[in-house]
Amino acid sequence: MPAFLPAVEQHDVRQRATSSAAPLARVPVLLLAGTTAVLLLLLSGRYGYLSDELYFLAAGKYYLDWGYMDQQPLVPLLARWADAVAPGSLLVFRIVPALVTAAGILLTALIARELGGDRRAQTLAAAAYAVSPWLLLSGHWLAAATLAPLEWGVVLWLLIRWTRLHHTGVRRDRLLWAASAVAAVGVQTKFQVVLLGVAVLSSVAAVGPRRMLRRPALWGGAGLVLGTAAPTLLWQHRNGWPALDMGAVVASETRRWLFVPNALLFSGVVVGAVLCCYGLWQLLRSPELARYRFLGWTVVGLVLFFVVASGRPNYPAGLFGLLFAAGAVGLRHRRERRGNNRGRWVPWVAYPLSALLPIALLPIYPLPLLAAHPELTNYSRMYETGWPELARTTAAAYRGLPAELREDTVVVAESYPTAAALDVHGRELGLPRVYSPHRGYWFFGAPPDSARAMLYVGSEQPLAPYFGEREQLDTVRTEHDVVNIARGVAVTLHTEPELSWSELWPRIRTA
């Protein structure tokens, strides 16, 4: 704000800038957020830990570190704290994701408000968030992918607010500091928030507002993000940058040409997809949103990057709230230009239809209703219920070994979900710590060279050639769980190793 303005006039400018946004639609938005949180909490105990939740809990309780192959320390820390507060309580364990999802609904309304949306636009945007298949489904579990959309949304909201106030002559650089602080938290969740920062800065440099790039708070905040990321970056460096290996794994599991259709499906079958496309068009073309043009190009840049890198369709979920808000605001402007209320009935049909898929994917029924779509089917299969049985069977086989052999036997699991399930559910049953050559678990360390036998839990037997003898002791089978990947898993004893574990471990790492 110009320094030569009298103090009273400066105060008037600030007042006009602050009051230019429409009132918040408190009642409908808070009702949506509260109802969603209550629904998620009521369903939190319907199923046991999901495979990734087990992995995060095991990592937090037994292998806490500054970095991991596929995420940063924040989620394992949250899992550790939740389990410490109420061991084994799924309700407590899933409070954070439920609250994060509810906060995302409120935040979307706030973004719509900053973009010029009235109460109706705010409500439409918030409701689109609430019926998004990915955002609602991920609110049921504690994972990095659950936290990232809220972190991205807060960063974007703060940048939008800074831009609006700056346009009115009010400088609020503390908003840039706040955005950097949120990004610093995001770095401890997933490195992808750095991509958001790079895309925003590139877009601002290309289309403005370039004054943002001249603010010391922006670069001071960037230094803050880098400083907080330093321990994780050092961990990655010491371990050969396994995050890059994880990127290759993700690329091998996805189809590049399906990224955009799948991402739109994740945003919402009817409402979400329409608002995402229309919201992007509004950010790029609408004269009313011209000052936020950089956000439209940010979306374009990130989507192109994820397409080229073969990212997962949930990666741009942090942009959904922004696009929902821009689309809802664009509909408001369209309605005002036309001067009629035709089509006001459409949301009463579109939103209930959009809610069918995400509600069907939640664990309301004995089994989630699986969509006829491979991406959503894969995520739905994470509702596992056979992990405790797997731990009991493995523990019984371990206890059945002769005492002198049991002391020198290590437990090795084929995959990281199996290893995590045995670590979480098996230690209280007498199992020792579990090892696995799969993905992030490989970095938790190799068995000691003193081990002369291995109890292997897995359907495949890739380590058999490295042992002289093997004997299958048991097989885990569950008749009631048709989506349980643990069904048919063998528990096999391997003896007479031909190599020490320090020699064997680097050879058997799997992705």
C-alpha cells in the first residue's frame, strides 16, 4: 500500500479489501463438512487396518526415520501417535483423515469465496468435494494421499488470498510465509508439493502477478521449505534416491493415456468432472478471474507433468478443490450475465447421482461395491480383513519350531503389506521383527548373518534357490473375505542357507 496515503485512508482501503469477499455460507458448508466427518467416523471400524495403514503404523512404531522410499515421516508419526493414544482403536486411528476431509470441504468453500463466489457457489463447490469418489474414499484411511489434497488446497487458498488483497493495494506477505509453512509440512508428507511450488512459480513468471516473485517473503519461505526438507533429502542421498525408483514403479503400474480420464473419474463422475473442466476453462479464459490466470496454467503444467511421468490419477487431487471452486464461481458469473435462473434445479439431480459411486465404495455393506473400473477396483481391494489371521497362522508355525532352531530363525515376508501385517499383529503373538525385500521394507534392514533358517510368508518362493531345504508348514486361507489378498499365502520353512544375509540382501530387493 502506498506509504503517502493518510492513515485513515489506508484503513479504509484495508477494510474494502477485506470485506470485498461475499459472506461465508456457514450453515450449508459446515453441515456438509460435519456430516461427512461423522459418516467417515461411523464407518471407521467397519474394516481392519488397510494394507498401507499397516505399513505406516509399522514404520512409525518400529522403523521411524527421516525418510522412506515412498513417503516422508509425517504419516508414520501420526500413525504412531494415534496408536499410542489408543492402541488398536480404528476410530482414533482414523480421526485425522476424517477431519482432514471435512477441512477440505470447508477450504473449498473458502477458495470459492476468495474467487468471488456467493453463498450458492461456495455450497456447490463444497458439495462437489464431499461427493468426489477419491476425496471421500481416501478420507476413510490414514495415508499420505489423504493429507496431500488439504495441504495443496491451503497453499492455493493463501496464494489466492494474497493475490486478491494485493490487487486491492493491501500487502499481506505473511500469507506467503503461511503458504511456505504449509508447504514445509507438505514436504514431510510427499515431495509432490514441491512440484506444485515449481508449477506456481513458473506460471507466475509467465503470466503474472510477477510482483509476487519480488517479495522477500516468497523466497524466505522457499528457504524454510528447503531447510525442513534437508533431513529427508540427506536420507534419500544416503540410500541412493529410492524415491526415483518408486517413480519408476508407479509408471510401470499406470497407463499414461488413461491419466486424464481416470483423474476426472476420481474427481467425480458427474459433478466433479464437469466442474474440473469448466473450472480450468474459467481460470484460463474468464475475465473475472484474470488475476488468477497463473493458477490455470499451474493446473495445465502439473497435469502435463503427471501424464509424461505416468503418475497415478490421484496425484492431482490437491487441485480438485480449486477447480471445483473456479467452476462454481464461473457458473455464478454465467448466470448473472444471462440474467435468469434457468438450470437452478440441475444440482438437485446431478449431486445425488454423483454421490452414488463414492458412497458405494465406502465400507457400508459387508463388502464395498466395486466399480467396473480397474483403478477404483484396485483401491477398493485395500479393504482387507485377513491380516490378523495371517499373523496368527505365522505365529503358530513359528512357535511350533524346535526351540534351538527357533532362536536362529528369521521371519521374511514376500511383500510390504504382509510384512507390516505381521509386524503390527504378530509381535504380541510372539513373532520377532519381520523382514521383507519388497519396496520400502527392504530399507528397514537385512536379517543378521547369524540366522540359519527363514520362515517365509508368501505365495511365491523367490528365495528358495538360496536355501538347501524347504518345508511348507501351513497355508493361510479365509473363506469369508473374497477381496483378501492374503488368501492362499504359504508359510514355508527354509534351512541350510547358501549365502550370508549380508550377501543375499542386495540381490533380492524387489519393487
